[in-house]
Amino acid sequence: MTEEPILLTPGPLTTAEAVKRAMLRDWGSRDADFSALTSKVMAKLLAVAKAGPDYCAVPLQGSGTFAVEAMLGTFGPREGRLLVPVNGAYAKRMVEIARRLGLDVVDEAGIPYEPLEPDRLRETLRRDPSIRSVALVHCETGAGLLNPLSALARAVAEEGRDLLVDSMSGFGALPVDAESLGFTALAASANKCLEGVPGMAFVIARRDALERAKGRSPSIVLDLAAQHAQFEADGQWRFTPPTHVVAALGGALALLEREGGPPARLKRYEENRDTLVSGMRGLGFEPFLGASHQAPIIVAFRQPRESWFSFAAFYEALKSRGFAIYGGKLAEEATFRVGTIGAIDRSTVKRFLAAAAQVLRELQRTGTGDAL
Ligand SMILES: *Cc1c(COP(=O)(O)O)cnc(C)c1O
């Protein structure tokens, strides 16, 4: 096997040795040991969300979008409308999911690549009393844009509506305080800031909302109320659980605790981002977003317009030096993205910058978009 690449992507991402090692054991899915592992992992997720006894964590097989669809299907309003303020690709996807589920959706366009505005949200809610719930994205991973979750949540609570949050790309690092945010449900996954491996997601939801949601989901497998009821009844997953992924998440949560919890992790990611942005600027790359709303998760850079630059060649040359990045287009402009999360630190980012500098020199020297 060739050496593993460093994944500078928004997940799956580079994981710690201990997380990989946690998967070197088989678990009987119906065994009490595995039930105990699942409940321990769920308790730790509640602690990460600072959630008290009014909340439970419901795990779900699949990628993050499965949890978003499960959340909208289980808690989306059947009477009244769902407001989705849209300032990025993931909110747009929530609109698509909610429409497919047959919900009555109001999609309100925000200013592209600008954070959502709490005052505007408040006005929309005052104007339209038929809106029952609001679904929004904490960090829009396409551009790496941070939305002001606490101020938005306050507006939703003060206007007496339910809040559903996609906190996929920030959970484990960006602050989430269930008690003060007061959301009905929040979806996230194992393989982003929690630094686990892909294959499972989860929703942190109010207990009373789960009770009320019995029988509402149009899906069998994505019914969070039924999934929760089964855990309460006998501690079991309803369908084959991703046993090794759960074990890896257990290992990843132990590492999160050892690091000092979400505040310490956020600090490491902020250092990664700051090192990356200043180093890339030094190489002539401009970040796509303004610094004030750039989350420490992933940074989008504008592609140079000079003829010697080719993203494909840049990507391949970085890959041969051990680094995987992401392409992407934002606002019809060619960009590329570099993740700052995962089991990496400032020294990893510095090694990436050195590789990027080398590759750039090669591209400029050959002048044809080919690098060695
Ligand atoms: C990653 C992500 C998701 C889920 O994506 P999957 O590919 O299904 O894991 C959803 N929302 C946001 C904001 C994300 O960053």
C-alpha cells in the first residue's frame, strides 16, 4: 500500500491512529457489550452538545445527509410551513429534501456568501404566522461560511417557532449549547469535527418532540422516533449497525475529551486556518470569503487566472506529495478548497504550504499547467 494521503477535505478526513485501531475488533450487534458501547457514545455526544435530560441522541446508519433527511422527515411540520433560509449549497439541499418529503417549504434566499441575518429572520417569522419551523445550516461547508447560530436560534425561540439545525461540519469544534439554543433537533455526523470515520450520523433531539413524532416519518429506515423507541426498549439498533464505525467514534470521542473538548479542538482548527490563510496569501492565493465569516473548517481560495495554472495539475502534483484537496466552483468562479479539520495540526499545514509552494514554482516554470 502506498503511504496514506493527508486529507485536507471536509470529511472523511485524516483520522488518528487510535481511531483506526478502535476498529480492529468485531462486535456482535445484538450483544450487551455493543449496546453498552452505543449508549456510552450517545451519552458523550449529548455532553458535547451540552444537552441536559430534555434531550436524547439518536444514532443513524449512513452519511450525514441521511440524518438531515431523517430529521426533516421526523420533525418537519405537517401543519404549517417550514422556513429554510438559504445562503449555501447545504441549505439548498434541505429545501430539496423537504419538498420531496411533501413539506410546505418557504425557501428564503439570503445574500450569497454572507452570513444569515437574525433580524431578517425575525421579520420573516413575524410576517408569516403559517411558518411553524425553521431549518438552517450552522456552517455552510461549500464556501466554509459560518452562520451566527446563537443569534438566529434566539430569533426563532423568541418568535415561538421550532428550530432544526444542520450542524454537520462544525459539531465537535464549533460551540453548540442545546440548553441555550433550544433547538428541537440538530443533525451531525461522525466523520467531520468529531474525527471519526464515515458510516454513521446522529440527531440530538428533544425527548418530548420524539414522543410527539411517533408514526410521522414517511420513511421506515429514517424514522428517528422509531429508532429512539427501540433504543429505549432494548438498547438495540433497528437494522444492522455500523459496529466498527461506532467503535471508532467511541475512540474519537475519547480523544476529543483528552484534547480538552470542543474549545480546545476549535483552537487547534483556528490555528490551522490562520496558518493556512496567511501561508496561501504569501503564495498569492486569495481566500474567497472575508475573514470575519470564515469558519475554521474549510477555506475556499480563488484559482489563479494565469494560463500556467491548471487545477487538475495542481491537484495531481499535491496528491503525489501526499495531500488531497477539494475542487469547487462558487458563484460561477473557479475555486478550490482546503480543509483545516481532522487529526492534523499547524505542522501538517506548514508541510502542505511547502508542497504547494513547490508545485506552484513547477507550474510557473513549465508554464503549461504541467507539474511534476
Ligand atoms: C458534510 C455535510 C453534510 C452531509 O454530507 P454527507 O456527504 O451526506 O455526509 C450535510 N450538511 C453539511 C453542512 C455538511 O458539511
